[in-house]
Amino acid sequence: VLSMADSHAKPVDAVSVSCGPGSYTGLRIGVSMAKGICYGRNIPLIALPTLKVLSVPLLLMDELPENALLCPMIDARRMEVYAQVFDASGVAQSEVVAEVVTEESFVEWRQRGKFVIFGNGAKKCEEVLSGAQWVAVAPSARGLVRLAEEAFEAGQFEDIAYFEPFYLKEFLVIPSKKKLL
């Protein structure tokens, strides 16, 4: 991509990256690559919250009711998800949480009206969260670009040297039970 931009004299003004929560390894690799490009080209880094990026395709839908609450969910294994609630205009209504999903999860949000769940962690929660509507939404770079343009115009850049992804939970190493010898 950089080679193509250079050969067509199209400047790369910044690099945006999804900053988490998410997979520890995925976040490390993505952020490291983005920081390397920014450092090497002396351009700014834009970090965007993964759950907000996941919400953009739904926020662009014409048929989204004004009172809808959106809850992107990223699979965190077993019945746990990383989640956050947004209103129909994309404003965060809750903090990011690591939630072990039960029948009581998000009950206060589900009682307020149309509660839409989506993301790779939502499908497994559909039957447990009565009243929630599951919608298939695939992650899209379009969501990232839209938010990155807004952040670029607002001058919302990260310090390349000190920026770290938002992991939400500590990295847990589980020793293997398999014996090599």
C-alpha cells in the first residue's frame, strides 16, 4: 500500500489503528506495525476504540431507530465478551466492560427499548440476552477511515513512543501441560 501511494504521488498523512480491546497478540502486532510506519515516515498515529469502529456500519443505516442502543461485542472466550453500549448517534453510554454474559447482563439497557448486539462475540449471547436483537455486522475498514478522518481533522494524535493498546484485561500465560520429553 505504501509503495502504491508513493508511486502514484499520493501522500500518506497519518496511520490509524484499532487500539482495543481485543486479542492481545492482534493488538500488539497491529499497533507495532502502525507505530513503525508512523516513526519511519514521521507522520502521526491515530488510535481508535475497536468497539466504536465496529459500530460505524450500523450508525450509517437509515432504518436505525433514534432510541436504539447498540452493543458491539468482541469474543473474549467462553461466555465472556468485551462490550460497550452506544446510542444511535454513536455516543458512548457505558464504559468498556469484560462481561461474563448471563441472563442479567445488560438488563438495564435491554429494558430501555431496541437493544442491538453485534460483533464476533454477540451471536453466542443471542439466546441468553432476551429482548436483544442480533445483527450480523462484519468489521470494516470504512468505519476506521470515517473515524480516523474526524480524529485527523481534530488533531487527535497519539505519542508514537509511548502509546500502548487498550487490553482491558491482563495478559494471561497458561503453561502447557504437555511434556516434550
